[in-house]
Amino acid sequence: MKFTIEIDPEVNPDAVGEYLRSAFFDEQVTQKIGDHEYKETGCYSTFEWQEDVEKLDPIQVCMEDSVEGAPAEDGPFPLFTWTRGKKLVGPVYPVSNKCVEIECRWFWDGDGTLVFVLPDGQYLANTDCKKDHGWYLTDGPVYF
């Protein structure tokens, strides 16, 4: 049985973030307690792309600027590198029941920052991706 539901990232960013996480990453069952299986979520060791994710060149930015295209120069603020991939996800409504291309970026800083770049230019981000909640939608750059 399949269910088709609409989830709006403005109304329920946690649901959309976790859906996209499962679409991009190969989450493996690591532990069984009773009848319940627990999957690896959020640790850098779990960031194994699904087979259909197209790997993109990484982006290196300055921590102070934390914006795409920021200069990667030596200075008092550390540099970090976004690992990136993209894939078609969907179907997405109301875009004529077609799939849309979404970019995923992640950076491991001890808590892990995971970001999905949505087709409308917004970012769906979680700055502690060890959790399955705490996702937020933003129009601007993602800060740590």
C-alpha cells in the first residue's frame, strides 16, 4: 500500500527534513530492541549517499561568512568544506506531479550540519543532525 501525502516545509520542517535525509542517505539498521529496528541517523559515519545521488564538487567557505561563494582565504576564522550531492525527489506538488532536483550539503563539526537547497531557493537546515528534529527553513545562508 502506498500513501500520497503533502507536507509543507513551512508547516512541518522536521517531517520534510527527515524525508529528504532518508532519500539521500543509506540509513542502515544498527540495533533491534524487541520488534523495533533502530537506524543510524546523524553521525558522519552514516552519510553514505544512496546510489542515485549525483556527487557534486565540494564548496569550501570561511566560517565567518558562512555563505556560498565566500572567499576561502587564510584568516582568523576556520575554513570548512560542504560535501554535496543532488538528486531528483518527488513527485512534488503542485509542480504538475513532477520530480524536482534538490541539492544536499553536509558538514561535520561534531554535531553535523545538514542542508537541503530547495528549488525555490530556500534552505532546509538542521545544525545538529544527530537529532531527527530541529529542522528550520531559511531564505538566507545557514550559520552555525
